[in-house]
Amino acid sequence: MDDNSLPKFDVLPQHVGFIMDGNGRWAQQRGLPRYKGHIEGAKTFRVIGEYAADIGIKCMTFYAFSTENWRRPKEEVNAIMNLFREYLKEADERKAENEEKGIHMTFLGDRSNLPMDMKMLMNKIERVSGKQHKVIVNIAINYGSREEITHSAREIAKKVKSGVLSPDDITEETVTNHLYTAGQPDLDLIIRPSGEHRLSNFMLWQAAYAEFWSSNVLWPDFSKEDLNEALREFEKRNRRFGGV
Ligand code: FPP
């Protein structure tokens, strides 16, 4: 999209991670059940994902459900899963639009214990959108960074056992290439609204040099202007990657 009304940035992060936090509090503040906050949060996800692609972010990850989130009440887990299912159906139906925008959708996390209908849709969406390379949109679902790194280690171990890889040839790149994000840039910027300053098991490996931006706004209220503010702040950061 070439729109003069969109802001321009001197430097844009290649990969932005969004920790979509604060849905529960948003609902509680309004005397509503927590799941209503997730409904609003899913709307924000759609608006922000589209806007981020329009302003030129080439890779983004939305943290939707962590490996620890199963500990929440069953009704809340079901509500989040149903929102995700709805979104999958919508993304499948909107494949022409995704194709036009060049969006490759992928899902990060352990799919083994997700419902079969969701797994099938996730595989289909990834396969169909996989030919497109302009923008990568990752949704992290049943995702935990420690699980991801463990999974990478297991895959590498299998290769060593079968003799296709020697232990001495294992490098940082080998680990990177066996993560769910293989082939994608490292995170440059993590955005966490709702006043929390934690990574919460989100992309620990990929975030090695990421900038962190947080604000008190709750995710359902997170706006395009908030994203602009985070990106303006990112432009000003002096990233040294361990150098001087
Ligand atoms: C964290 O806020 C949010 C979640 C655990 C769920 C996020 C899920 C969505 C936004 C919907 C996912 C759907 C799609 C389509 C990707 P919280 O509940 O921990 O908030 P709190 O800290 O205020 O309790």
C-alpha cells in the first residue's frame, strides 16, 4: 500500500514482537467477564497487524497463547481458542486479500495438543500463504520459548544420532535454524503494553538484542498512534549489539 497519509520512519525494525497483555484487566475495569477483553484484544490484533504491514514492518509476531496459559480457567481457555478458531476461518477465507498484500502467515508453538480442526486450518493457511514473501505474520499459540529451544535441541540431537551432523559442527546458527522462526530475522523490538516489564517466555533466543518498549495502555486500547510512538522511540535508540 502506498499511502501518503501513512507516517514515514528513517529506521524500521525488521521484526516486531507484540505481547498482547492486559485484556483481562481491560474487561475487569468495565465490570465485564475476562473473555470480553480477549474479544476486544483480537480486534486490536487485526487492526495493528494490518497497520504494521501498511507502514512497512516486514515481520511481526503476536503472542496469543503461551504454554503456561492452560492454567487459566477452562472457560477462558475455550474463549481464546474459539477466537483463534474464528480468526483461522477468516484468514482461510481471505486468502486472496493476503495474497495481494504478500502476507505469509505462520504459527509458532507446539501444535500437538491443539484441536485437530485448528491444526488442519493452520497447516493449510501456512501452506497456501507460504509462496508470499513480502510480510511475515507469526501467531504464537501454545508457544513457550523454552519449549521452542528444547524442540530445536531435540531436532539437532536426532540429526547427530542419525549421523548427518557432527556435534562439533553445531553452532548458534544451527540452533537458530531449528527454531520455529527458522529463516526469519531476529527480533528488533518487543512491544508490551499494560505496564508489565517481563518477557514471559517469549522468544528468549530471538530477543538477544531486541529493544523493549512498554506502556501502561491495555492491549484492547493499543492504537496505531501507540505503535507509531514505539517506532519513533526505536528510531532514537542507539543499538550497539555489544560493541561501543
Ligand atoms: C494476555 O492478557 C492475553 C492473552 C493470554 C490472550 C491473548 C489473546 C488474544 C488477544 C486473542 C487471540 C486471538 C487471535 C485472533 C490471535 P491477560 O489476559 O493476561 O490480561 P491481564 O494481565 O490483564 O489479566
